[in-house]
Amino acid sequence: MKQGQSIHQIYLNNKDELMCSEKTLYNYVDGCLFDIRNIDLPRKVKYRPRYKEPELKIDRGCRVGRNYHDYEVYMEKHPDTAVVQMDSVIGSRGGKVLLTVYFVNVSLMLGFLREANTSKSVIDIYAELYQRLGGQDFRRLFPVILTDNGSEFSNPKCIENGPDGKGFQRTRIYYCNPSAPYQKAEIEVGHEFIRRVVPKGKSFDELTQADIDLMMDHINSYRRKKLNGKSPYEAFCFYYGEELAQKLGCHEIDAVNINLTPGLLRK
């Protein structure tokens, strides 16, 4: 802004990294929370007062063609399609956050530590997964992704078509209805395992991605009744092969060594 750029211009160029709306930035300036003041703005924009400001979406039309009804219609036409559920797990407010990815058919869950709960951080993770797996295996593992309405998931084109949103379609994103976590109940149950190790309210700030990988390996090695006594890791290897599990950074933990308590990550 000290270079003469407007808040609007700065916001457009950094919208995937900012954790607030454009209006909030103006409010911060109004509240003297930055070094700059209103007088420094090239053009002071005033907003009409509203009864309730809706949650900002980077792509306000992101749900068009991607709502839960669209998901049900697609799955009815393609009943054998594997579904991946996606969500965020929050530590302490304003701190590091987890992106969780859950393969419903095998109950395997991945966790990715992010510095902030931004759209860009989610896009970057899928770009890295695509590079790690290659196009064919990525499309095989991620044909359909079901998630909620969090603002960190509000740029679906860049997940579906690559970081610039202009490539060929490599997956499909659908959204649950608002306030309907039961529509992705499997990943919600998976989060209960995470909370055994990192209780709700505890910060992720002191953890590293290596810590998260270790926790997920222990969770994925835990045998499940719904898998006929197999672990998610074993089920994943059966369906997709051990090589793909290795590409995802998954490793099996011997049953006698599995630890699903906070002591696993205690340093």
C-alpha cells in the first residue's frame, strides 16, 4: 500500500493466502491495526452497513454444479466410484491446522500440517500430491472429493484442474450441505482417532509434518471391525498396492507398538 496499491488490488493478488475478507482489511485500516492509515489509501471505499456479512468465498459460484444433490446424482450414475472425503482439523485458534484426506472404501486417512487455514495451502498440497503420484495414479485415487463449506475449500477449480485452474480435469469436488457433517460421517469418525493423540484445543504449533506422518501411520495400522479385522493400511495395499502407499508416505506399524495416546508425540 505504501507503493500506492489499493487494498482491492492487493487482495486480488493474494486472496488465496489471506485469512479474511477485503472488507475486514478495510476495517483493520480503520481501526489503526496497520502502520498505514485511511489517508494512505488511494481511494477510500465505504461499504453500506449490512445486517449480516456472508462468509466470503474466493469463488462465489464454487458450489454451482458441486452441491450435495449434484454429488448424489453423480454417484447414482457412477456407483462404483471411490470417494475421498476432505476436512480440516483445527488446533488452537490462529495456529497450525491439519488438512485431512480420508479414503472411504479403505478407511485410510492422510494428514497434512499447514501453517494457516488458507485456500492456497490446500491447493499446494494437492499440487504436491499430483506431482508425487503422477496423473494416472492421482486420478485413480481421487476421482471424487467430498468436503464441507469451509473457506479453505472455496477454490475448487484449482484442485480439480491444477494450481492455475486451467488444466484438464483431474478430480471432481462436491460440497456437503451447510451444517450437515453427517454427510461425510466417515472422516468425522476418523478425526476421533486424531483427538486421542492430540486432544481438542491442543495446539499443533509444536508439531512437524514428521509427527503427523507418525500419528497417521499408527492410526492407519489400527485394525477395524468394518474392514473384517484388517487395518486401513492393509486394505489400501490390497486395493491399490504397496507402492502407492509408499508414494503417499504411509508405513505399517507393528500391532504391539501402536500408540493412540498423547504419549506418542510427547517430546
